Amino acid sequence: MQTRQPVVLKTQALTKNADLKRWFLVALLLSTWLPILFFILVAPSGTQGLGLTAIKTIFLFLGTAHVPATLLFYTDKEFSAIIQSNRVRYIYIPILLIFVTGLVFAFLSTTIQSFVLLAYWSWQTFHYGRQNVGIYAFASIAETGRAPRKVEKMAIEAGTLLAILGTFKILGMTVAPVYLHRTFDFLYHFGVVTFVAVLVFSLAVYAKFYRDTTPFKTIFFFTAIFFFLPVFISTDNNIAFTSYAMAHGVQYVVFMLVISATAVEGASRAIPYKSLAKFLVFLLVLGFMFWRVGDLKEMEIVKQVSSYTTAAGFLFGAVLGATASHFIVDADAWRLSVANQRAFMTKRFYFVFN
């Protein structure tokens, strides 16, 4: 009986891990497909209805509010060693970037601001693509115990590069100088044609390795491949950008929820689930500030006082810089090829890596 008990406990632990892993993968798929399908099929631009507006507001909020959730890394004792080992990336560059972009949108010309926005949107799309690669890596490890092959990641990254070309037209036309519009049109049409080639290439990659896959891994692979398809099927902003942008944000919320829920907090903690509470504060309170900062410039009282206008411009630019800092931090924090980051993520996502 005594020799049997450890076996029973181990079996129960494995079953629990398998259940957690399955729920985690399902949550990632739902966080991807629900926002995309909602903005494409249910609520493109111009759609009315109280219920639809409420759901749309929730997605828009989470899509923006996920950015300050990155601050959870800075309050996590187990992650502090990673920050201290690279203070330039995690502390100095974000502070500088927030300050510089704030000054750009407070004092420089709209032309310079336009090019800053074009660079930012390109970087943002690239960031979305890198998260897709990361999600597929988690799914691949969870399902097969192996990281994805380079050629699989290549197919996902190719779609990301083409999405950048499409984004110039979808978002860039509103701010770019007129002389760039024809170029953006050309890049968009080039992206449409080439994206078809990427889809064909991804099918070939899948066919070559289909014996080593699983149903869940297959779904994740083609979810990553088709993630940016909305940008090429419509020029409606809700369909062509908001759909996958909100999906990206909700995906990130799922990941950071796990990071907070699996934090080791000690038996003498003053606040139960302290890490989860911090995550909710970052998400709800700071997230609301990030979400509404752009509205400051439209307020009548702000428009009437030049100093208020300057301050609103600085805050908008600072939030833009903070979001770009989120790109920089995430590019290192989730890098499983680095020993410290891999150890941290393996511990927090134990049900995936075990």
C-alpha cells in the first residue's frame, strides 16, 4: 500500500497537469479566434446594437490594457534577477523611449509624428508575429515535447512580414504624406499576391511533417499562418486591423494570468493571491489609462489651452513609448533559448513543459 501511494499521487499530478495544459491551449485558441471572428463577422465598422457595443468595448479595452500587464515582471521576485542582469533593456531604454516619444508628440511637427507612427505600426505588427511564433512554440512543446522546426517558424514569420506591408495601407494612409499613398497601394497588392504563396508554402511544410503533429498542434499552426489574413481581405479597419490586434491583446492576458496565478508567494503572505491582485490592478487601472489617453486631445478644455494640448500630446507619446517598451521587454522575457528565461517560464508553465 505504501509503495502504491506515490504512484497514485504521481498519476493524479500528471492528470491534473494534462487538464491544465488542455485548458490553457483551449484558452489561447479562444482568445485568438473569438476577437477575430467577432470583428469580421459580427461587428465590422458601422455595426450597431447595445450588446455588440458592450462586447466590442471589452475587446478594445483588453487589446490596449494588456500592455501595462507587462509591469507584473517588474514586481515578480523570481524575475528580478533577469531584470538586474540586463538593466539597459528593462529599465534604461524604456525610460528613454517613453521620454523621447512624449517629446515628439508634444513639440515636433505632424510630419515627423507621422513617420514615427509608421515605424511604430511596423514594429507593432512584427511584435504580433513574434508572439504568434511563441504561442506555436508553447503548443508544439505541450503536444509533442519538441520546439517547432525552423521551417515552420519561417512560414509564420513570412506572413508577418507581408502583414507589415498591408498595415501601411490600412493604418498608414490616414497619417502618411500623399506622395506615399501610391507606394502603400503597391505594397498592399504585392502583399495580397505573396500571401497566397505563403499559404501554399505553409501547406507544403505541414504536408512534409504531418506525421509528427497532433490535432491541437495543427490548429495552432494554421491559426498562426492565417492570423494576418484579415488585413488582406478587407480595408475596413475593424476587420483588417482591430480583429487580430485585439486577439493579440487577449492572448497576452491569458499568458500573464498564468504568470500571476503560478507565482510562489510564501506561507506568510499578507495578501492572498498577491500576484494575481497586482495583475488585475495593472490590467484594470493602468489599462484604463492607456485605453483612454488618446481621448484627452479631443476634450474641449484641452483644445482651448495650449499648455493642456502640449501635455496631452506628451502623455499620448509617452504611452506610445511605453507600448514600444513592452515590445522590447517581451522580446527578451519570453526568450526560451536563454537559460534564465527558460527556467522561469518552465516553472510558471510547469503543466506545459512537464
